[in-house]
Amino acid sequence: MKKRDNIIYWVSTAWLCLGMASTGVVQLLQLEEEAQKISELGYPLYLLPFLGLCKVLGVTAVLLPRLPLIKEWAYAGFFFLMTSALFSHLAHRDPLTEYFGPGLLLVLTAVSRYFRPAQRKVTHPLTFKNA
């Protein structure tokens, strides 16, 4: 892996994990502003702790060494969370400022996944050993 790719990976991953962890903790704590925002979007409040837990677990998976298949699931989860957030803001006709956070996290997810080192990638996910 090139040094440049390694730097891009770690910078994008650090920002991705910081963003996901901070919003995840806010959702786990069900802070007033977050509760108001999710209610305005039409979602029930009981969804907040679930979303927060998913984000915190995803950050843990992305940062832990090894476990490449779990990392793939975490990246997929981040992708679906952020595209869902963007779609929700679009459907609610929110101002463009509301798209920045989820849009940035979506881009960071893609960049982090693309530039991840070889030891963090899944190799042959569908190969099975003969019993």
C-alpha cells in the first residue's frame, strides 16, 4: 500500500469514526435536540437508541484489527444509515444545511472503505472448506 493511500485511509476513517461515534452517543443519550429532529422527520423516539447503538458498534468494528467481514457489514450499515438520513431530509424538504452531515459521513464511508489496507479487506468470502 502506498503511503498516500494509508494516510487517506486513516484520515477518512478517523473523521468517519469521530462523526459516527459522536452522533451515536447523542442518539443513545436521546438528547433533546436529537429527539426533536427525529420526531420532526416522523420517526418514533424509540428508534434513537437503536441507531446510536448501531453507530457505536459499527465504529468499534471498523477500528478493531482483523474481522474483515464484520468491517464490511459495518461499512454497509453506515452506507444505509446515511443514505436513509439523506432520503429522510429530502422527503421532509429540509433546507440544504441538513444534508451536510449525512452527506459528509456518506463520502467518508466510501473513501475509508475504498482506501482500506489489504489486511482489512475480505478475501474470498464465499469459500468453504471441505468437511
